[in-house]
Amino acid sequence: MLISYLKLAVKVLLRRKLFTAVSLFGISFTLVVLTVVVAMLDHMITPMAPETRIERTLALYQIQLFGPDGRRGRTESGYALVDRYLRDLPGVERLSLVSSRREVSAYAPGGPIICTVRRTDADYWKILDFAFLEGGPFTADDVRNASLVAVISEATRRRFFGDGLASGATIDTDGRRFRVVGVVPNVSQLRPLASGDIWVPHTTEKAEDYRTNIRAGGYWGLFLAHSRADFPRIQEEMLSRLRAVPVAAETQRRFDRIAAYAETPTQTVARVYGGPLFDLRRVEGPPNLRHFFGVLGGLALLFMLLPTVNLVNLNVSRILERASEIGVRKAFGATRRTLVGQFVVENVVLTLVGGLLGLLIAQGVLAAITSSGLIPYAEFRLNWRVFLWGLAIAVFFGLLSGVYPAWRMSRLNPVEALKGGVR
């Protein structure tokens, strides 16, 4: 029975090429957009080298300021805030301080170039799991002695040394000469904690005042918890300790209270890309992920409903054009269940073909985005999870847009159907 349905479905779809082409376009276009968005989101929040422990990682990027008159503000955290107040938090296995990416001038054999430099400590290399292509990370002794050593990315090695080795060589950047001790693979800029061109010890800062900055210092706290279950305890202790921070002296008494929330990578994505929904100037605390994904799911559902409604209309028209066929089959004893099954199978076949076509196009789009360099070092690809979600959405399309037309078709009176009408 199913084989007969499939053969008939193929013949019907090939017979009405215009209907088939319009339907395939609606399905494939919708799936391309959804699949590309999901693949990009997947690229930002799933564990991948060097963020292989992402499920146990928290990061503190910003602090929130509160004034006695209800004034609110936000700014980047400073080195002193994390170093003085947030060390040895219960539940934290390791803590690293890492600066945001800063553009500096460097001098390569081909002339001056702009690179991004990060300053950090030795624990940074123990929290993140970089696979070194050459050498290794700088050590705690290098940080303590303010050694002029650097770890560089694969792309930076190519810019300075071409196809040659970099370990032991020197690079001139930020007005100093650093000795390269290690080379790591390129990391997508959509990974804010791990991406960069050059990493050096934070003690090589030219000025010492960064050590006293509580706010607006451009240093982030990177926390590796023992387990995800420790996150609430870490957040609670963090807020408790921050009540002792003398923020009023730093802000000319405009603010008298400070709060900071370490975020999971998913919460960071929600804050950065869902800014209008999670404005930290108005909302205290990290983004609500249920709200964030609820909004995304609602938007995706609305986006899916548009082609679905269009497919329903097309299917109704296509089915009613076959009224005479339906009348003949009902006159010869075809049951309502048999007719509904046939048309649902036709629609599922159509949506699966559109889904596979959409996934192939999405793969091409992701490959084009990757090769374009619009997002440096990002590599977007369809994994099996995204692929299966795409197929599930395609089947959902088929059922949603096929059930109602099939049900309406099955209710046609045989006599009226043979006349080309509806009951």
C-alpha cells in the first residue's frame, strides 16, 4: 500500500510542475533560513575546541551600577574587582583574568599590520583546551616575571613568518619585542573568550594602574566550576562579596551599589544578540534563557506559518482540481481513511524533497559564509543534530499543510466530486 502511495505521489507531483515548484521553493527557502540560523547559534554555544569545558564555564564581562536616586549604569569589569574580591569562590576550580581584545600595531616583514592582543595569566591555558601547533603556553613564572613572551594564532604566524616555524622567533607589537613560545589554531570571533591574534602575560601592561581598576578596566573573569550544579552557589557568593566593594569612591558617589553576574556562554549570546529584550540597564541579573528561547521559538513558528498557510492554499487548489478522480475512487469503494492517507503521503514526500533541497542549499550558504571571511576564522557546518532538526521541520511542514486539505478532500460527495464540485 505504501509503495503504491509513493509511486502515485511522484507521478502527481511531476504532473503539476508549477504547483510542485512553488511548494518546493516555500519549503526550501524557509528551511534554509532556519537551518542557517540554527547552525550559527550552534557554532556559538556548543562545546568545541578550545572551549571543550563550556558546560562548566562562567564568564564575568560586565558589572551593573546602582545609585541612591534609582540611577543605573553598566560597564566592563576591571582587574581589581575580580582579583581582590572574587578569588577562591566556593565551587570554582580555576579562575583566570583575561583582557578583552585590543587592537595594536605590529610590524611584519610586509609592513605594519593591526593585530588583536589579549593579556591573561597561566590559568587561562588550563581552563581553555587549546591544541598547540607549536610550543606551548606561557607559564605562571612568565607571568610573575613579566616575561616578554607570546602565544600567537595560526593566522598571525602566517602573517609574520609565512610557512616557517614561529617558536623561538620574535615579533614586534605594541611597542615591544616578544618571543613566541607557542602557536594555536585560529578561533572564531564568535567565541569572545578564546579568539584573538596574540596572547601575552597581563604583567606586560605598560602601566600598572590596571591593577587598581574596579570598573571600566577591560578585564574579564573566566571561572571553571567543579560542576554545573555549583553555578547558583557561585553567583550567590559573588553577589555577597560585591556588597563590600567601595564603588562610591570610584563613581563620585553617583552609584553606591554594584552587582555582577557570571554568565554561561548561552546567556552571553542571549545578552549580546537579544539586547532589546534583555537590557541590563533595566534588568538586574543575567538574561532569562527561557524567555530568550521562547521568543526565538515564537519567531521561528511565525516564520514557519507563512509558507505553511501558502502550502495549505496550494494543496486545497491542487486537491480540488482532482475532484473527478476522487469521485471515481470513492464510487469504487475507496474509504475516507485511504484517500486521506494518500494525500498526506503525497505532501510528506513533497516536503521531504523540499527539506533535503533546503538542507543542501543551506550547506552551500554556510560554506559561502565561511569562505567569505565575513566572520574571521568561523567555520559553519551542518552537523547531524542540525540535519535531523531540519528533516523534522520538513515533516512537520508536510503534516501541518497536508492534513486539512486531505480532510476536506475526503469529505467530497462522490456525485458532487464527479461533477467537479464540493459538498
